[in-house]
Amino acid sequence: MGLLRLLLALAVVGDHVLPPFPWLRLTTGIVAVQIFFVVSGFYMQMVLSQRYASAGAFYFSRAIRIFPTYWVVAALSLALWPVNGLQSIANLGWQPAALILASNALIFLQDTLLFLGAHHGDLFFTADFHATVPQLSSYLVVRPSWTLALELYFYLMAPFLARLGSLQLGAIALILTGARLVAYHAGLDNDPWLYRFFPFELPLFVLGMLSFRLFNRIEPRPAVKSKAVALAAIAGLIVMTQCFALNVPTEYNFLAAATAAAVVPLAFAAFKDVSMDRFIGDLSFPIYLVHFPVIQFVSNNYVDAVAISLSASCVIVLGLERPLDRLRHRYAGSYWNRNKPMLSAAAKADFGLADAANQRS
């Protein structure tokens, strides 16, 4: 799964700064983000697949995963921001300024900036943030981090969704997808409605959850664990999404992303015990965050952006995320001792309680 996650992160980089060769773009940034939602749903269902894993432990684990890395990258980006950019926030008025500052600090509501404009100090709803001046989303310290707000909403709902039956989850996905198509028919078929509106993206997260449930049934079969099959599936996904992007209207890209639900279990089963793949996957999150400040303030050359982002991400993973994982593991160990019923292997792995061979160093 790590290779797939890294390729998705690099696809987002390629969407923000064009690579020297078109094939390096891999897929569109929109599809890459939506596939990340599917991957997230798969992992979260895995974590919550046992009734004994409490919501509190889950929320703590997710917070440790998200906030420290985001705050480090945001602080570095803020240090490079021009002074007049910070001063212009105050000139927007107290309502827009308060929302911008709070969302930059807490991540929550960053997506809301994509549906609002500011006029004479007041906030107003807009169906097309590209038509507003100034664009409130331009004041995000880490521009791609609005997707983290959607991820946090997914996480808040995940413990409750994980308790639902598969038919109930499927019904939620179908109803919200139907609402999406109705909105498109009503004229909301442009950005930000294409992939930034939380209710429309929730079905992709749910699809990832359903994908894990199916994986639980087919995982023991040898063909599911084949690395060759997994690599072929990943390559096929990339080619298919590229063809889809070239021949199908952008508003239906979510259908291409949905096919990742068939690939994610194969990638996970084949590489879950490969330590290098796990490390590569760990790099995807900091790359996703740090690449935009690099492009914005350091270099807009693709090779430079990738090289600097990779280097910075290695430092973040080894210097920040790994030590925090040990803290998370200690907390999980305390949780384990208080709850004698056995957690699933998947939940143990997420909480850092798998055997030493499977633990991240």
C-alpha cells in the first residue's frame, strides 16, 4: 500500500507543478485526492474492526498522526510567508480573519473557506470560490491541507460508521452519490463541488470501509497476496484513471477513484509486511503537505520540488513521526492492559501492538 500512497502524493505534486515528462503526472490531482479517501476508509475500517477498540483511543491515534506533522509544515510555511500577506488577513474584517486564523491552526473548517467569500468584513456563501476576490482559501498556510479537514470529519464519523451493517453503509453511499448527481443536474457541477464538498466525498470513504470488509473474506487466498498481481493492479489503476480523465467530464472523476476499492486490498495484502513499503507509505503524508510550500516559496521546478519534498519528508518521518509513534504505542499499551479481550490483528497493528517483526522502527 505504501507504493500506491507515494504515487498518489507525487500525482498531487505533478498537478501543482508540471513534470518534465507528461507520464510523470501519473493521474490528476482530483482523482489522487479521491483515491486517498478510499484508502483512508479501508484503513479506518481495519482499525475499528473490533468492538473493543474505543472511540477515544481511535481519536487520540488519529490526532497524533495528523496534527504534529501539519503544525510543523505550517510553521515552516508561515516563516516564509511575505509580511504583506499576513497583514492583508487583518484587512478582510474580523469574521473572515477569525475563520482563517482558526482554521489554519485547527485544520477544521479549512474546506469551508472554499465555499465562502468576504465583502466589507462579512462572510457570504459562494457556489464558485474562483469568482471571489480575494479567495479566502489563498490564505491557507498549507494550501492542500483543506483535504485534512475532510479527513478529520471522516475520522469523527468512522467509529459510528464502523458499527453499521454493510447494507446500511451501501445505502449511505448510494443516497449521497444520488444527491451528488442531483446537485450536478442543478448546476453545481463545478469546483468546489467536484471533490471538496464533504457529503459528496463520504461515499468514497465508505467504499473503502466496505472494501476492507470484503478483504477480510478473501485475504487468506494466495492470489490476493501476490506482489505481481498488486503491482499490475496499481499500474492498471493509474492507466485507467488517466484514460478516464482524458475522455470523461471532470465531474465524474469520482467514478474512476471508486475503482480503487478493488486495488487497495490487493496492495495492502501484498506489501503489508514489507518494511520498505511501509516507510515509503509514511513519506506520502508529509510530501503531500510540504510540496506546496516548496513550490510556493523555494522552487517551482518539478525535479527540485520532488527532491526537496522527499528530503524534508524523510526528516519529518524519522525525526518527528517515529518518536510520536512510540508515544502512541505506549498509550496503546496502556489501553491494551485495561481491555483484556483481544483486539484484532489489524487494530493491534494500528495501535503499535503487533509483533516486533511488523512494528515500524
